[in-house]
Amino acid sequence: MEDCIFCKIAKGEIPSYKIYEDDKYLAILDIFPSHQGQTLVIPKKHFTSKFSEADPSTLAGLIEVGQKVAKTLETKLPDIARCLVVIEGLEVDHLHLKLFPVPNSNAHGFTHAGEKASDIELREVLALLI
């Protein structure tokens, strides 16, 4: 895609802070981090960020590279317990992982949990899905 910022980064048209690169994937520091060392892992080729439509082999490769990069973040950044991973694409429609290094003091990181659903609400959703 011509207007995709991640495609432009992968082509070297826009500068980035690369921490990993191979023939198919690239990992860069997120320039809008909520966590120090927050990293984006992207395929160099454009794929939609819609998870249900992602190519399974590309997704598997993305996970494999993401795991390597997470291990690097966990071992080289000070006081990091683990990396949380999110596969999303709300801002950029280009398949990517976001890695969030989480300090030892907050080993499970943040959650996006809402209020507890009632049994009625859960049964209604369940009925739609089965």
C-alpha cells in the first residue's frame, strides 16, 4: 500500500529505530510508547491487520520473531519481568505485534478488563456463538 506508514518504514522511506531485521520481518521501537522499550514487530510485506483474515504462515512467522525480540527486551532492558504482546491494528492497517516490556514491580502489567459480565449477558453471547 502506498500510504501505509509501516510499508514506508519497511522500505526505508521513513527512518525508524530498528532493533531486529530479517528478510521478512522488522522490529522497531514504537515512537509513541506507553512503556519504555515498547516495540512493534511487522512483516515487511503489507497484510491487513484484521486478525481473522491474516495469512496463517505470516502470522506464525510474526509470532516467532516477536518471541525472539521479546527475549531480547527482557534480557537487555533493566528490571523487566516479561513482555506483554498485543496483535492489533487499530491505528495502522498493517499486521503487527506490539510488545510491552513490563517491569518486575508490575509483573502482570496492565489489563483492559471491564466490569464483570452477568450470567445473563454471558448466556446471551454464548447463544449467538454456538
